[in-house]
Amino acid sequence: MIMDTLENKLGYTVFHKVIDAKAWVPQHRERIIIVGFREPVPFSFDDIEVPDPKTHPTLESILHPENGDEPPNEPYTVGNIARVSDKYSLTPKLWKYLLDYASKHKAKGNGFGCTLNTPDMVSRTISARYYKDGSEILISRGKGKTPRRLTPRECARLMGFDRDGLSPFEIPVSDTQAYKQFGNAVVSQVVAEVAKAMSPHILSILDRKDTKAASNG
């Protein structure tokens, strides 16, 4: 329906492809990327520079190290070594509920339930519902401890923000709103690479229009 509208009603030349962001960030996140031009151009998704899948990052690259290697980031971390705040750790009661819920659906052959991750893994897709209990991506805290949710800062990094080594990405909203917004976002590096591949074609269209305008003038 969308493609038909863009091509046949609005006159765009349209290209589309499913791209998994895990080549850029430690998250399995497939999204349909649609590119449209008002004039025919030789655009190709093959021109996008995709990092080697063998070198994809793991969750360790976005997690708070909790060893003093990063400065404190209140309210997400506390103390001199920037330990993740206890408020992100699940209570034993909630952890038991999530385990029971996962077991019930597994018995029915469903894929619902919590996912426990370690720093060497790639997470599943984070959604805007993450604020409810964080069960889709839980971080192991070791044997005998309940897992924890990602902090909003870690969610920002998981979505490709706040990863350039410059000033931290500003998060001026509550945790609940931050989880919703990051869960609804697109991975910034994917969009940047698509825009980079589009750029020469946009410039060529503008050059043709400038040349035509000059000749008519």
C-alpha cells in the first residue's frame, strides 16, 4: 500500500530493503528502509557501507563498565566507580514472575518471555514497551543475583546514540519516556549510511535542475 502510493500516486522512484542494525550496534533489529526520489536515479542499497558482520559489536560496548573507567552518570550510575544504580535491578518477586511466565509460554511453543544477556552477546530488539518490566533485554549480574534492566544511557548507546566519544547524548526525560522513545527510534548509524548513499543522487538532481534553470534564464 505504501509503495503503491509513493510510486503510482506521488510519482516517486522507490527502493526498499530490510536492514539488520546488528552490524553497527549489539542489537538484532531488522527494519524496512524505504528510499524515494522524485526523479529516476541509479541508487542502490549495495552502495551502503555495512561493517563486516564478523566484527559486529557486543553488549559489552554499550554497558556501563562499573569499574571506574567511565565518569559517574547520575541517576543511572552511583559512586566513584559508576556502579549501576540498584533501582535497575529486578526484585526477586518480579524475576520469579518473569521466569514462570517464560516457562508457561515455552511449554506452549511460544517465544514470549524474558531474555537474559551477558556482555558477550547481541540483544534482541528493544521495543517501546521496555519501560514495563525490561524483560525483553535483561543483563545478568552473576550467579545468585537477580538481573537488571538496561539504563536509559545504555539504551541510547544500543540505538547508536552517544557512541562517538564526544559529549553524552542528552536525556532530559524520565526513564519511562526515555525507554519509549529509544524503543521507537531507528539506529542512527543505519540512517546515516543510507543518507550517505543517497547524497550523490540528490546532488545530481539538484545539479540538473540548476543547469536547466540557467539554460532557461
